[in-house]
Amino acid sequence: MRDQTFAPTRILIYLVVSLIAAAWLAPLVVVVLNSLRTNEEIAQASMIGWPKHWAWSNYAAAWSGFCVAETCAGIRPYMLNSALVTIPATIFSTMLGAIAGYAVSLWRFRGDSWIYGIVTLGLFLPQQMRLLPWTIVLRDIGLINTLTGLVLIHTIQGLSFTTLFCRNYYVAIPHELIRAARIDGAGFFRIFWRIILPLSAPILIVTVIWQFTHIWNEFLYGVTFTSGQQQPVTAALIALSAAVADIPQHGVQSAAVIIAALPTLLIYLLGGRYFVRGLTAGAVK
Amino acid sequence: MTNAVSTATRPGRPAISGALRRLPEYLTIWVPLLLSAAHLVSFSLWTIWISFTPSTLVPVSGWVGLRNYTAVLATRNWKIAFDNLLLFGSAFVLLSVVTGLVLAILLDQRIRGENVLRSIFLYPLAVSFVVTGTVWSWLLNPGVGIQKLVHDLGWTSFKFDWLIDRDMAIWTIVIAAIWQSSGFAMALFLAGLRSVDADLVKAAQIDGAGPFRMYRRVILPTLWPITVTVVVIQLQFAISTFDLVRALTNGGPGIATQLPALVVYDLMFQRSLLGRGAAAAVLMLLILLAVLLPYAAWRYIQQRRATHA
Amino acid sequence: MTALSIRALSKRYANLEVLKGINLDIESGEFTVLVGPSGCGKSTLLNIVAGLDRASSGTVEIGGRVVNDVPPKDRDIAMVFQSYALYPSMTVRQNITFGMECRHVPKAEQDAAVANVAKLLQIEPLLGRKPSQLSGGQRQRVAMGRALVRDPLLFLFDEPLSNLDAKLRVEMRMEIKRLHQRIGATIVYVTHDQIEAMTMATRIAVMHHGQVQQFADPDTVYRYPANLFVARFMGSPPMNTMPARLEADNGGPVVVIGAGRPDEVRLRLRGYDVAASFVGREVVLGIRPECIAEGSRVFSGDAPIVVSAPVEMVEPTGAETMVLLRLGGEAAMARITPDIRPTLGASADFALDTRRICLFDPETERLIA
């Protein structure tokens, strides 16, 4: 089939695909180039252009120099905030989801399908339905405007996804394996540690990548429950845009955008296969 | 023998000590699951309850019936948001599904560099909507973006100012949303194309079907369950779109790109009208249910059919 | 000593009764095979014995101890599974020692036990490998090793050979049988394959609809099936069964197939003791294919009964030839020597071994004689 249809059709296919790919890459290329142009250069020309002087200083300014809301520490503290929220919340939600998924799929217990059904409803329920209760709860337990509060939220809400991912993976493990281990004398935890966990690497990578990307990129909770110095980097980027609305500093802003997007982009580049698997696994809910 | 029977049926000590020994495992199973389920149920009910109270700055008890709902539905803000959602939702879903399908079919032609191309179409999914919105707000800004570039190149009558045009601004969100998530549709469609039975294709080849007929009559009909899934997921995303608009237009110019999620946030945290904000959130949930319930019913029927066949 | 004793055991799921009052006593050293079609409850029964499932009522005793509330690990049993259930992330050695590890057996003792079992099963070169690097037969051996190393009171096998190809299955069948003879273990073995049951068991429990239809040694099950289900389930091809009429003349009982037809077959039964109440009634006659042979065959004992019957189909298998014929209008399979090739459609002579005919009550389906 490939050989017969070579000549014109295939050239056309390559042409179309390349054009679309170029359009998809363009925003990234534009921002990367802008992050290396001076603010003045961009102001004179347009956002789209080749750097005349490589302005590496934009990155230094974005990282620790420019001012957001009267604090001039750059994007660094907000990156740290995001990391301090994302890493623990990813670890907690993945661990708890793995155990919950293991329990739901391989140990039948009374009411398991009911509770699992309710937990997966969390995939659909809009965040807006939970905003006010979370505000009240966080305020009452003293965690409003704290990173710990965000970790708590993302851990609990992430459980819907992590439990689903792990459960769907573990149901494919033969029940006889569990039976054999029970006869060998292993209990709930030992079976998990010695038999299930060593088999779980693929699904744990998918889950970790999914959770990390989602929590890092999350904005609504960040902007609602934290303010000022406690905000994650997504909220800080919006604050930055608002702060410089009058005198745009497109070079520095571009550098800040690149820095903010870098962690998830790197994870995507390194674990793309698992990232896509997570996307499609989330779709088959 | 009688002794044996009584041992078996007596609720003796072994059962209790067994349950105690298994306490840690019960706790580990139940606490996270219960916490997750309980917060979903109670928070939803809580928000619904607030939507029926006269709460403003702080939640208060009291009953105002549907007054918050009628108030929200009567505002221009909500009407525009709802109209925008209809336009944005249908345009975005339609175009992203078509783009995704075209990309998937093109990538399915055993072309070189498929992995690289697939990575290019999917990378926007790894960045946040805030980043996407910010970047597109620059590109679409007539003062510094594409329009300025074309002007500088000499075509000074060129006009591409949708971002500041009240009637067209919503389309900038469509563009950015398509750029961000067509790759997702592509990934699902590609997986569907790859799982088409190879014998089916061979049979169609022997029947003399050309590439076009092959897709139209043999391959694409097998994709429609995936299409429904993609449509529902994209609709779900469209209904809750918030970050993208915040970063791209912030609802403007004026309130021209208002969407329900922005109205909710605005009512709850900027105007401190908690009752109305909650009512708007419940309205969002109802819109979502209008999409999801038919889908759930469809899935249920599909599964019933599959098990009966 | 009674190794396993099951009393009035029942199991219900919602409104489905899977096991209906099972009673079994299995002596130490016995090789018991639970055989039956899928869905007969045999695997559920095995899981209840193992403690992996709970009975709705009744008791299970292992080695004289009621174990209803004893968890699987404390029941002094070992189990071999259909899918082998080898832990994929562990080596063969770790698979075998995992149970001892759970019971905190000292390392030196573990090593000695592994060495012993590995030698017995000839799997020493495999100890360092992962299950994914093993062939089907090797996995089977490791699964048995994992069971053997426990040295339990009772071995449970859950269809352990059904995932193997035909040739390997025959080899492993003999190996398991040899193993049983060598170590004298008590084995309860579940299978749907009646040939496995016949070849390996010291006693067979035939199960159907959640009940034990017959529990006896293989010869008895084969020769005197307790009812029509057992008669048709055990043996391949199965026992021929057909309606017939029981009469009596001065010489004793006579069964008539196709009574009143021109080609009716009258068979005099010698040495049968049939209750008088059945005389003159319809019965079901059962005769195994090997009891119908070519006309020249001499079955030991009395003078053979030879009948002429039309041949409908001939199936040579090499070692023997299967022939479908009509006895008094009823279809029956015969097993004849391959040297004779009867003509299709024509009649041929067949010798019948009337000493091995079974008679069943058509209402209760139970064996009469």
C-alpha cells in the first residue's frame, strides 16, 4: 500500500503535516525567542522576531529580579511554592490511590463498589462545586493561605484519579496470585509490598506524571486559597501580567513563562509515553 | 461432631482478635476512600444548600428558595456567559474533533518521524492553561502580535484584532483551546485507528476499496464510539474553562468573553455574593449533567448490548 | 486417619445455591479428584477448603480440626493453581521460599528445603530465573515446588494442567501421579477432564449442580456409574444410553431395544439381580462403546451375543475404529478393531458384551443394575 501511493499524495501528506506541526510549534518558538530579546527590542518591533542581542539577563531577572505586587524576588519563591505543593501532594495521592486501588480491585469488601463509584464521581464534579466548602473548611482548620492547605486539597481530590488509574491496572492482575500469597501466609500489606508494588512501576509512573502535571498546572485553587507570597507559580504569572499591564516587559515575562512551564515540559519530554497513556487512561473512565 | 459444629458457628474470640489484627489494613483502605467520597458528597450538598440561603459575605442559614437562581439567571453577565459557552463549546468541540481526526489520519499513513510529530501535537497538554493563555494573548494582541508583524512586513491594511473586538474575542479562546487540546483528540483517534482489525482492512483491499473509500466506509465507522467519548470530554473541559480565559482575555473586552466559571468566581470572591455564586456553580453542574447523563445512558445501553450479544 | 472431612457444606451467592450439602471424607494418603463440568461447584468447594472462600453453612475439618474460622495460611495446606500464580517479580527461589519467609523460618532451613524440593523436581538450574523466563512445564514444576516445600497435611490442585498443551499435559499427569506415589501425600485435585480423573485418582468425586453425584474409586465410577449423569460424563466417547424395555422370561431378565420393531434387539442379562418392580417397565440401557465390537470378537465368559446392525458412520482413529450403528433404531457407538472397515450404509455383525450393561431408572436416572 505504501509503495503504490508514493509520489504526489505522499508529498502532499508530508507538506500538510509539516505545516500544522510548524503552527503548533510556533507559540513555543516565539516565546523562547522573546525570552532572549530585550524588552525594548520587542516594544519597537513585534513579539515575533529573531533576537538581535542574546539577552540572557531576562532569565536572571525573571528568576529573582522583577517585582510582583511590591515584592521583588522574581518568580523563584512561587516556583518553590509550586514545588512544595506539587511534590508532596503527588506522592501522597499516588501512594494512597495505589493502596485504595489495590484494595478495591483485589480485595472484595462490603460496599467497595459503592464507595469506588462515589470516588470516581470526583472526576466529573466541577471544582466550582467545592470552592466554598473548601474555603470554609480551610479557614476553620487554620490552613487558608498555606501551602499545607493546597497539599491537603490536591491529595484528597487527586485520589479520584489515582484510585481509578491504579484500580484499572490492578484488575488485570490474576486473583490467583493473591490467593497463592494468602495461602503462603502473606497479609494485606505484605502482598502489597512484595507482590503488587514490584509489578506497579508502569502505572505508578503514569500516575505520578499525571498528578504532577495537573497539580503544577492548577490555577483555580491556587488563586482562591492563597494570596501574595503563598501563591503557586500559575497564580503568580497572572499577577505578573496584571502588575506590568501598563509597561509590558515582554522579554522578562517570556522568560518567566518558560521557567514556569519547564518542569512539566521536561517531564513530558522524558516520559511522553507514560504521559499519553495517562491521557488515554483518563479518557476511558 | 456436635462439638465441631458449635465451634464453627460460635462467634468466638478468634473472630474479634482477627478483626483487631486487621485494623491497620481496614484503616488504610477506608480512611482515604471515605475521606474522598465524603468530601465529594458533603461538599456538593453544602454548595447546593448555600445556593438556597441568603448568604453574602459569609454563609448564613435561612431559606430564600430559588431567589438566588432567578437573580443569577436575570443578570446580563450570566446571559452573555451562557451564550458564550454555547458558541465556544460547540465551535471548540467541533473544530478540535475535526483537527484531531485529520491529524490522526495523517499520522496513520506510516509517515517518517511519526513519534516526533505526535510529540509536537501533544506538548501543549503538558503546559498549564495559564501559560497557553498568556502566550496567545501576546500573539493575538494587535499591538505586538501577528497583526504588528504583518504590518512591519509592509501589509499595513492587514487586520487581525479579534482580541479587542467584542464580537470576535470569544474566537481567540477557541483558537487557544484548539491549539491546547486537539492533540488529545488525535491521541485517542490514533489509538482507535491502530486498533482497527487488520483483517477488516485486508478484506476491504481485496474488495477493491481505495484509500478514500477505505476510510469513509470501513475505518471511520469503527471510530464513532471514540468520537462520542472525545466530544464528551472536550465538552466537560469547555464547561469548566476558567484559567484559559483568565490568562487570555480575563473575560474582556468588557464582559464579552465571560464564561460561567468566571461568573461563579466573580460572584463568590469578588462581589462576595456567596448564595448567588453557589447558585451559579449549581447551574454549571446542571449544564454538565445535561451532557454527562445522556452519555452515561448511552454507555449503559452500549454495555448492555455488548453483554447480550 | 481422615485428612479432610467435609460435612453438610453449602454455599449460596445471593439466591444462587452453588453447593448443596456436600459430604466427603478423604483419608490420609488418598489422591481424590473432584471432577465435573464447569459451573458444577468444584472450584468453589476447593476454595472453601483452602479458606479463600467462606461456606454458608457446614464444616470443614482438616486433620481432625475444624478450620472454618482458620485463615488459609494456618490450615496446613498448599495449593497449585491453574495459572500457576507464580509471583512475577520474584525469582524461582524466592517464589518457593516466600511462604517460609512469611512464617519466619530461619534462612538455613529455607535453603535446605529449597535444595530438597529443587532436587526432587529437577529444577535446580532454574532457581535464579524469573517466572517469565520459564516454559509452561517449568512453571508448572515451580508451582508444585512451592506447594511441596510446605510439606502440608493436604495438597490442593486447581486444574493445574489445563494451561498446558496436550503432550505436556500427559507428561505432567504421570509426573504428578509418580510424585504422589513417592511422597504419599494427600491430594485433592480439581479438574473438568475425566481422563485426568480416571488416570490419577485413587477416588473420584463426580460433581454436578453443586452435589456429589458419586464418590468412589475409578473402576467403580466407570463400571457402576451411580446415575445417568456420571455414566455420560465419565468415559470418552461416553456410554451409549438408550430407552429399552425390561422383561422377564423363565431364564431371567431380558432387555429389549426397539420393542415391536422388526429389528428389535433382545438381550438376556445373566447374573443381574433386578428388582421385580422394574420388570415390564421402560428403563434406560447403558452400554459402553468398548462393549460393542466386531462380530468375531469373543468377550471372555459366556457365548457372545451377536447382532446385525446398520452402519451409519465410520471414524478410524488408528488404534481402533469408532462405528456409529443403530441398535433397534437407537444410535450407538461401537469400538472395533482397525483391521475391519465396515461398509457405510450396509449392515454388519457386532458382538455385545452383555455382562457390562447398566440399567437406569428413567425417572430418577439412578442405576438399577
